[in-house]
Amino acid sequence: FGFEKDTDGWRIPDWALEKEDSIAREIGVSPDWASEGKKSLAVSCEFLDKKWSGAYVEIEDYYDWSPYGKISVDIYIPKDAPAGLKGKIILTVGEDWKWVEMGKTIPLTPGQVTTITADLKPGSKDWKDVRKVGVRIEDNRTAWKGKIYIDNIRTE
């Protein structure tokens, strides 16, 4: 996903819009930053003070990723973002729509690009039936309002 023309089907899910700690407010395509091409997905966020909160976006489709070894995403947070933000990739797999998070969150550095990579087991049946792909940025319990940029989501 390169987000050159539109959000490519990525969205904030309805359930996230109803939760207090889910703080993604809107998404759109932005020319303000890109790791490849000229645009990225911009997620407007409003992190909570002294509480865990996260900005989650996803796409729902059917993917067979059994031939691939990993999935990666480039994330940029502006220089004025607080230190302590972290990101992770989340997949929903199988007929029972099992939620599978990365085992750890990856620290994001304000003003720098961070590539998050999740390993996909070669030949695993788990990755033959991927129903949703999601990216979540979590806070460090510091209030902050701004945009997070996501680009170049790819399997390899």
C-alpha cells in the first residue's frame, strides 16, 4: 500500500471510534511526508494524558501471504511528538478472525522514520487466510494532538 491516490481501503474501524482509549480521529492521504512515492496515510490522533491510548487503522480483505516471509510498514512521527510512542502490526487471521499482535511494540523516534517488520512463518497456514491488516501506534501516557504518517506497507 502506497497511498498515492487514496486511502487504499484503510480505515478506522467502527468499534475503535466508540472506545475512549482509541484516539485516531480521521485519516486521509497527505503529501506532507512519504517513504516511497509522494504521499502517505495521515492519521490524526489525540493521545490521552496519563492513560494508555492507541491509534488503530486497518484494512479488511482476503490475503494469502503463505509465500512471504515478512510484512513491513514505514511510520513517521513529527519532531514535536512526545518520546515514548510505539508501533506494531496486527493481523486478523482464519475463519474465526483471530487477532494476532506482534510480540513487542517498536519504539518510534520523533522526526525519524521507523520501519516495523513482523515475521511471517514460511508455509504457515496462519498466513494463508489473513482477513485484516492493522497498524497501531500506542502512547506513553502523554497528551499529544497531531498526525502520524504510515506508508509503504509491503510483504516480502
